[in-house]
Amino acid sequence: MNVELELFQFRYSHFNEKVRWALDHKGLSHQRTDLLPGPHARTIRKLTGQTQTPVLRINDQYVHDSAWIIERLELIFADAPSLLPIKDDDRERAREIARHFDFVVGPAARICAFVAMLDEPDYIARLFATGKPQFTRALYRAVLPLVKGRLKDANGITSTHAIAEADRLLTSNMQSVVKLIGKEGYLAGDSFSVADLTAAALLAPLIDPPHPDMKKPGPMPERLAELTEKWRNHAAGRWALDMYERHRPVVRK
């Protein structure tokens, strides 16, 4: 099947990582177009009528939302390795776990990670603007302190209560992950599925996996390094790192 795929993405983003992982897991060749958070909105709105990444172009169609994109890939590329378990009960469980991470754990992880680097505009610029022309990187870095309020709002950091709630949700759900792991090491059934991919990808900002698509540049700011060490040493963090080691292929572009 001759299908052209182009992923519009943030260079460092756990929801974008979900789709990169799915594409690589399925062995699907694709182009990646890196966008800068903030300036990206105009481009993405033109394509989809909304402003969130990731967006996947499938020939002349544009699909947004990481969960929708993965479901579309499952339909179109039925011969590629599937992320949906064979058994109906396991399949529904996998989708339910993935939805929970999309709506609860992923946003909480984003809040906690961004709080740890909000006062480090140099580092934020390195995360998102690496690979861009020097002038673009310098301009992006210069603007970041001026849009700090917008950056906080865009990432759910709306109050001290929101930060405390994100930390509470993260702590509770990391314990739940440990309880969900089955005898074969997976969250839904006996094989790797969208549940494991989603959970590990959305925990990536907290555990700094070694994969080049999500490995943070060093040295990390002190608060971010402490956060990373905390969750890498947690049983759920170790499980997520194991999923990366076992199931996240490194695809040379």
C-alpha cells in the first residue's frame, strides 16, 4: 500500500512520542516536521481547525489526537504489527488504560515536568528548538520569559492547587501501574499493546528514557534532575524504562 505519512510534532513531547512509537513499532516510514510550541498554533489550526499536536498527514488527510491517530493506523495498516490485543476483553482493557493515561496521567506528568523547569528558559529552548536555525533558536529563547504565563496556562499550571493535584494523581497512578502489571510484564494481556505504549510514552518526561527521541539534553536543571531520579527509581518508572528497552525501536532516519 502506497501511503505517504507526515507527522507534525513537537520535538520533545510525550503525546507526540506516543505516535512516533506507534509508527516505528509498525515499521511505517514517515516524515517528521518539527514545530515550535506557541508559533505552531497557526500552522496546526490551518490543517485541522484546532491547535494541538501531534497531527498526522495520511496522504491528503490530517488526523489529530494521538489516540485517534493510532486507531487510524490500526485500520489502514492491518498487516503491520498490531497494538490491539486479540482477545476482546484484553482489547477493551488496553483501550481503557490508554484513555486513562491520556486524560489523567499524561497531563499530570506534563505539569510536574514543566514546573521543574519553568524558571529555566535556556533549557526549555534546548528541548524544543534544537535543530532550528540559530536565529530562530535565539529568538525563541528571548521570547520565553515574556510568555511564561501563557506557557504555564498551556501546560495546565494554573494554580498551586493544580500543581499539588498533579503530584497527587501521579503518585497514586504510579502505584496503580505496579498493581496492573501482569505476569508477562504487560498491562493488558500477555503481549505489548497500546496500553503499555501509551503508559510508557506518557511517563517519559519523568524517567528520561535512553531513546534518542525522548532523551533529554544534559545537564538537566537541578529540580528536573531530582524529579527524574525519583521516578526512575520507582517500580512503575523501572517498568516504563523496561518497555522502552524491550519495545521501542531506534529507527535511523
